[in-house]
Amino acid sequence: MPEIKVSPLAFIFVGILLVDGTIYALITFAAAAVHELGHLAAAALTRAPISRISLWPLGAVITLGEPCPYRTDIAVKLAGGAANLAAAGACAMMRSALNLSGPADVAAVYFIICCIALAVFNLLPIRTLDGGEALFSLLCIKFGPDTAGRVMRVVSLCALLPLWLVSGWAM
């Protein structure tokens, strides 16, 4: 059984869900839950050991135990984004099949956008995000952990720099 830690900040998010007069916080939480459930499903399917689950306001950090082969790590890391994209696709098909309109259509579109945004953001090649962690494991297979770590520092910086610039410009 993995150790489960809950950040005090997660309770703030629960408070927002309870106080929010709209459904948007709940939909955002649902998209994050789909993402994390994708990781957990992949871990279960690959029998990857989970040592800890840390819950944060908009997601979780799932720490795989040792030993965990790099290929398994890659599958588990990419499963969250895959789950989000699958959920967005399923929601889009249901939206079309049910011919939604009004508030239900707005909620469906918001869920689709949240899922796609969460998948794209988490697949960025930044070491602490899913895409960066998967790329690190892939590089470990090819070059070993030391070289992979050095390459990931450069790749992460190159991915973060445009985000910092855009954020600064937006501010």
C-alpha cells in the first residue's frame, strides 16, 4: 500500500469547490482526476510499484517505487496525458451525439479544453512534468542517468525560457 500525503493546499482547493457558485472548479478538478487516474491505471496494468501518492490542489505526484524499469516509467508518465486526450475525445463524441446546447454544451466544451490543456502542458519536456520525466527515462535507456540528467537540465531550461518570456510579457 503506498504512502498517501495530502498537502494543506489541497484543502484550499476543496474550499474553492464548495464556495464556487459555478461548475468550472469542479470540471477542472474532474480533468485533473482523469489525468491522475490515467497514471494509476497504467501503474496497475504494468504492475509498477507505487511508493507514495502526494495530493496537491490541482493534481498529484505519484512516486514509483524501486525497481521500476525505464520503459514502465515512460508508460506510466505518459498515461496521464493519454487519459486526458481520450477523455476529451470521448466528451467531444458524446457532445456531438447528444447534440448538447446551453449550459451542458458550455460545460462539455470547458471539460474538453481543460483535458487538452492539461495533457499538452504536462507533456512539455520539463523535468518535473510528465513529458520531461518520460524523456529522462528514455534518455536513461540510451545514455545512462548521468548524461540524461545533464541533457534534461538543458532541455528543461530551453522549454522554460519561452514560458518565462511569455509570462513576463503577459504581466
